[in-house]
Amino acid sequence: MNQDRTTGTPRRLPVQKRSLERFERLLDACAELLDEVGYSALTTKEVARRADVPIGTLYQFFSDREGLVGALAARNLESFLGRVTERLEREAPDGIAGMVEVTVDEFVAMRRTITGFGVVDFGAAGQDHTLEPGRDNNTAVAGQLRALTASLTGVEDDAELELALRVALECADGVLQLAFRTHPQGDPQLIAECKRVLNSYLNDRIQSLALRQQAR
């Protein structure tokens, strides 16, 4: 993907109710078709037809297929962060283990139930800059999780925390992909192993970051 373009950003955001409804229908149709035909066979023409929206209207919102998929990935990320935040606020889990449990469980739940999420969660496979042009997808997601993690753990929201989250996300991404390749609903043992890896790594890194920040 061309990293100079404003990846994942719609050409025009809807303002009026009718435009917003069309915008959401296009994203819904895109998600449905991703499940049915996959990313490589996805076309803007078929998305517009499925959404019952003129192709010209689609191009008012999105410059091309990649822009459409980027907007879907951004919607997925917004939904994921909202779900995680709501559960963390409601359940107030203790420590890193509770945060990991909620975060992994919500990702798995979305993978099992959200149309198109298995093809494009926070970025299409092979399209490393779906969310932001200057950062790969997992780095962009880590950036979104920094403030939330800092508030739960008491460490400072800084570049070291983002690096730790970036590594954690890479680990989670690999293990959870394996879990869903092994079983359509996600292999429970591999999901449990994912949580174990994240708990061990993040507990060590967060404690190290806290001690270093206290010593300043």
C-alpha cells in the first residue's frame, strides 16, 4: 500500500443522517463480502451493489478499495477499544492479569461474532499500514492502548510503554492467528497460552518500567 496516502481515512466523513446510513451500509457490505470472497476478490463495485449505494457515492467517501478497508479496520478498532474500556470500567479487574484477560477475551469474541473481522481486524493481511500511513497496524493499535494501560497500571504513558505494548501485540497476533487456524472458533488451549505469554511478559516489563520511572 502506498504509505504517502492518508491510509484508513475516508475521503469525506458523513454529516447528514442519510449520508451516515450509506457510509455504514458500505462498511457493512464490505465486511460481508470479505467473509464471502476474501480481500483479494473484493471490489468497490460489488460493495456498492451489495450496499444498494451508487458507486459514485462510494467514491465520495473512499478513494479506493484500500480506503474502504481502512475505514472498516478503524471502525473495528474503535469498537474493540470501546468494548475493552467498558468491561474494564465495569469489572475493575486487578493488575495485568485482569487487563490481559479482558483484552484477549474481547478480541476473541469479536473474531467469533463480527462479520469480516477474521479477514480485516485492525488491518488486512499483507497491508501493513491500513490504519495509519506512517506506522504499521500493531504500532498504531499500541498507540491507542497506551493511555488505557498507563491509567490501569500507574506507569507513565511514554515511548517505552508503547514499545512494550507493541511487542505484546505482535506476540498476541501470532498466537491468536494460530489459534484460529487450528480451530474455527479459536483453539482454547492456544488462547490460554496467549494469555500466559502476555501476562509473563507484561508483568515483567511494567514492573521494570515502574521501578525505572520511580528512580528518576
